[in-house]
Amino acid sequence: MKMDKMLKQVQKMQAQVSLMQEELANEVVEASSGGGMVKVQANGHGDVVSVSISKDVVDPEDVEMLEDLVLSAVKEALRLGREMAEKRMGSITGGLGIPGLF
């Protein structure tokens, strides 16, 4: 009996994880750098979904600064996306830290 109950709980958790993974693909976080001159959006799967660069920050004489701003915003957007996914999955798994769920 206990094994049946545990199996049902695992199946329920699998269904919840699957649904959460679908939702995370549609959940978007945004990060910016350079006072909002560069904005990057990423989803809960760790995919960058958009990059916006203000014309004011584009300087052909200082491409390195623009590269740094883009890199900074991308890293932050990806960090925020991972953080969001971890929190959401943690609510399902109870903080078990099961590898490979997202």
C-alpha cells in the first residue's frame, strides 16, 4: 500500500514539473545595464528572448563599452531566469534539489 501511495505522489509531482516547465518557457524576466540603455529579456529555460539597445549607447569609437553592457545585461537576465525557475520548481519538489528538472 505505501508503495502505491508513493508512486501516485511521484506521478503527481512529475505532472506538476512538466506543467511548470511549460510555464517557465513563457515566463520572462528582464535585466538592464547602463542605466537602462541595454535591456535583455530571458525566459525560465535560460533562453534570451530579446535584446534592446538604445541608440544613445552606440558609439563606433567605443564598441567595448557596448559589448560590456550587453554581456552584463545578458548575465543578469539569465541569473534572474534561473532564480525564478529554482523558486518555482522548489515549490513543487519541496527543495529536494533534484538535478535535471530545469
